[in-house]
Amino acid sequence: MNEMADSQEPLYQQVKRDLVAAISRGDYVPDQPFVSQREVCERFGVSTTTAVRALNELVAEGYLVRQRGRGTFVAERPSEPARSRERSIAYIMHGSGPHNSDIIEGIESVCAELGYRMFLSNTKGSMELQERALRQALDAQAGGVALYSVDGRAESPALAELKRRGVPVVMVDRYNPEFPTDAVLFDNYSVGYRLTDYLVRQGHRRITALWDATDCTSVQERLTGHVQALREHGIPISPELTALTTYLRLPDQRRLDMLAALLDRPEPPTALLCANGYVLAHAARNLTALGVEVPGQIELAGMDDAGPFDLLPLTIAAAHLPSKEMGRRAMRMLAERIDQPETPREVQHVVLPIEIRTRESASAYLRVVAG
């Protein structure tokens, strides 16, 4: 219970989440009594008030039913055949910007072609909002779910319930190794490898990677590619330069301090490999505040073009991601699962190729200097 006490999430919500996960796993069945209020208090180390609220909300949300004179039981939640569901899908995403907009456009184009309606939810990086959106997709009886998951791999009772009911799920941009689903991904290993290889061939041997999210498969695969390219060029791996720690999510002064410390090294980096356009924009602003000229004293490279503007004019090189195609492929895969529920298929991961664009291909480039 100590882990629960350390969390900012209310205790009753944590108890609810664990109990829903147990129901979804089949630990409790409708014809057997559910755990009592006293047992909840003892198991989770919570007060009677917390236990009562958690159980009451599970009853209100339809997970449990109370039978007079018998006790509390898991509610019957029959799996509905996919073909009887409305031709609708839910796309649950987090964040904003051109990358997300292009994925939505790709999904919408296939929905229009195949006659599907799309319900859109933005979780804004919150696991709690993601769980709520997944639960809403269940309640709305959506035929399938496309999910651009938030960072981290926390247990998701709602995803488990979708799987139990046979609702297809396709993840986009990243996947959860502990919860196998169909997924449409970019070749993230190639992003890290090819950008690093290009930078090294341009003469850069001290490259620092700056990250946004850290606990997701796309970022971890990009780091793997980056490190592999360094090794193939015989460049020693510096733990400080390759550390998988966030830059974007630090307060502004912490970001300034982080860059200043890197630039004060005996051999400072000559290139910053930025996780996305938002990281790159903040790096450019912070470098300007430190009086560093870009390019000139240091170069910037972008691992993807998810950001507030076109990255290429500000970079030596940037990866271009086929975001619209990702949306199209995800929706086609989802439609196949919905329209052919009886056809057995193994889980599939579709990996889309990426393109590296360099300064030489840009019509113009920008220089950032201190005012």
C-alpha cells in the first residue's frame, strides 16, 4: 500500500483500478461473491470510507451488482459480436501539432472511404484521461480503437476489457510490449541510426541527444539506432551524451543549466540531436539565451517533424515521418479487424520507412543568433 500512498492519484481511484484489473483478468466471475468492504480495507490498507467509495463507484459504473440478502457480485458483461456494433471507431491521441493533425487526416480519409464515423479524444499525456477515453469507447460500443498511447506502460484495465470483449485495437507511433496489439510504427531505429551516421559523416563526433518522452518504444528504438551508429564509426559511447533523460519537460532554467554544463565540457558537443520539433525549438531558444550561434558554434538535428513549425530550415538534417500514411494504414488495419471478426490473424506490426532530409535540400535555412 506504500506505493499507493506515494501516488498523487486518490486512494479510492487506485483501489478501483486494481479491482477492475482483477475483474478484467477473470479473477472474479459473476456467480461468485466479490471481495467485501472489510477485505478491501485489509488488502489495500485503506480506510472504510475509501473502500466504500471504491465499491460504490464500481457498482455505479456497472462492474458490480448488489443482490439483496446475498452480497456483491461481478456484473454480467457479455461480449457483443463485432458485426452488431455501429460502424464507428475511436481515435485516442495525446498532444497536438502537425504530426498529430496528419495522423487524424489519414484516419479520416479512410473513414470517409469506408463509411466509418470517428470519435476523437485527446488525453493530453494523462494516463487517467486515456483510461477515461478508452472506457467511453467501450460505453459507446465503438467498433474499434486506434490509440496513440501516453508515455509509460502502466496497467490499463480498460484496454484489458476491450480485449476481453473482442474490440480491435491498433496502436500508432508506439506500442506496449506487455500488451500485444496491432500497431503501425515508424522505423524508429533507422531515425536514430541514419541521422547519427549523417552527422558523423559531416564531421561531428560529439553528439548529444535531447529527449522529450523517455518511457516509450519509439524513443528507446531511436536511442538504440543512435548508439549503434556511433559504435560502427568507432566513437566511444559517452553516458552523459546519450543519457535517456528528458530535456523538454524540465523547467526553463534547468534546461539552460543543462545546456550550459554540456557546452562547458572540455570537449563540448558540436551537434544536438533533438527528439522532436518541440525539443528543437526550445533548444534553439535556450542556446540563443546562452549567446550560442546556430549554426556556427553548434548544429541542430531533428529526429522527427512533430513540432510547431517546419524543422528543416533550422537544422543540418531532420527525419521526415509519413504521418498521414500512418493514419491511413492504421485505419485500414482496424477496418479489416472489425469487418472480418471471424478471420483469425496474428498480431501485426507495420513499420513505415522514414526519410532523412538535409540542409542541402532546403530552399533556404535559418540562423539563430543572440540579440
